[in-house]
Amino acid sequence: MKTKILVAICATALFISCSRVPITGRKQMHLLPESELMAMSLTSYRDFLSKSNLVSDMDAQTEMVKRVGGNIAAAVQRYMVSNKKFAERVAGFKWEFNLVDDKAINAWCMPGGKVVVYTGLLPVTQTETGLAIVMGHEIAHAIARHGNERMSQGLLVQLGGIGLSVATSSNSAATQNIFNQSYGIASTLGTLAYSRKHESEADKLGLVFMSLAGYDPREAPAFWERMAAVSGGGQKPPEILSTHPSDQTRIKDIRAFLPQAMKYYKPA
């Protein structure tokens, strides 16, 4: 009986909430209104900032993060708005870019365009283009609504037959708990357990986004080779690599997608 109920919920959810990811065209399911997810994200984002050691806006590295982020965000906005069927993907986005003093090799983008880069990542990115590779990838997760998709899966699995109107309410304690688990807020913010499918998709979208912003996507394989070297020698991989495809698979797939990404590349 429970199985039938769950199947019915899944069928209803798929009928109501299916959409396609920009560029890849993959079908995906969303149960949560994106506006509610943005509100939940904003609360968590502000809490994170209040507890973090932010690098001054006057610092050269912070200026670089804001510059690269701003360039990519502007390119993404233009692309989504020009493709009217995707314009709603950036509706309500209020972009912010911050650098936090933390040795973790990590970066993330919350729904609504709240982006954080950790100082531990910069020795690996090395250049503005290297940084654009990572920021394009993380922004791609938000544009593709991977978090919403992941949470929707969690809602169906964990809440079963509970009415969707209750399950998707921002006031639901169960929904908030799943949000916290999905985005790693209960442990380390920004460690959403995206599937490898999501990670590979973010690689592709990220290459297009950085290309649109005037950054050369052909530098991506070398960057991911540096990331692979950082995680080598039996060490625990950086958070940003924890659920990503294998190094060899990622670099191979990126090289294969480069001709497509280059179609969008217009040097500044």
C-alpha cells in the first residue's frame, strides 16, 4: 500500500514539476518552489557569514573573486534571459560573492546566487581563469537547480505519503531538516551530496558559462589535473571533489565537451 502511495506521489510530482536543464536538456523533477528554497538558503547563508572570517573587500584576492563572479553572473543572466524559456531560472537572483579565510579547498553557490570561495582554493586555481572554472561550475549547480532536485528526491524518500503541500512548506520542520542535510548545513556548509550525474552536468554548464564570460575553457583540463594532484597520495580529497567523478573520467569528459564550449567563447 505504501509503495502504491509513493508511486502515486512520484507520478503527480513528475507531472507537475518536470522541467529541463539548460544546455544539456536533461529532464528533472522539482517539488519545492524555488522562491521558498531561496528563502531557506538566505537564512543559512547569513548564518554562515556571521560565523566566518570574511576577507576584506579591499583585499586583492577578494576583488578578484568579486570580479570573476560578477563577470560570470552577468553572462549567465544574459544567456538565460535571451533564451526566454530559461529566464525563470535566474528570477529573484541577487548575486553576492564573498571570500572566506579558510584552508579548505572549496567553493559553493546557494540558490539565489550566494557564492562563497575559500582561500584554500586559490593556490590551486592560480589564475582568474582557474577561478572562473570553479565558480562557473558552482554557479551551474544553482542554475541547474541540482539542490532542488536533490531535496525533492529526499522528500519523496523520507516523507513518503505525507501530503506534498505539507512536505514542501518552508515552515515544515521535516523539509528544513532535509534542506540542512542536502546542503551539509548540519556539518560543513557547501558540501551538498550531489550525484556524479549532477557534477558532470555542472562541469558542462560551467564551461559554457565561463566561455560566455570571456574565460578560455581550454584551461579546464589543466586545472582539474592540479586538483587531482592535490587529492593524490592517498589523502582525503578536498570537499569540492568528494562526490565528483574520477579524475580521469572528468578530464576525459571535459576534453570531449570543449568543442561545444568553444562555440560560446569570445575573448574579452
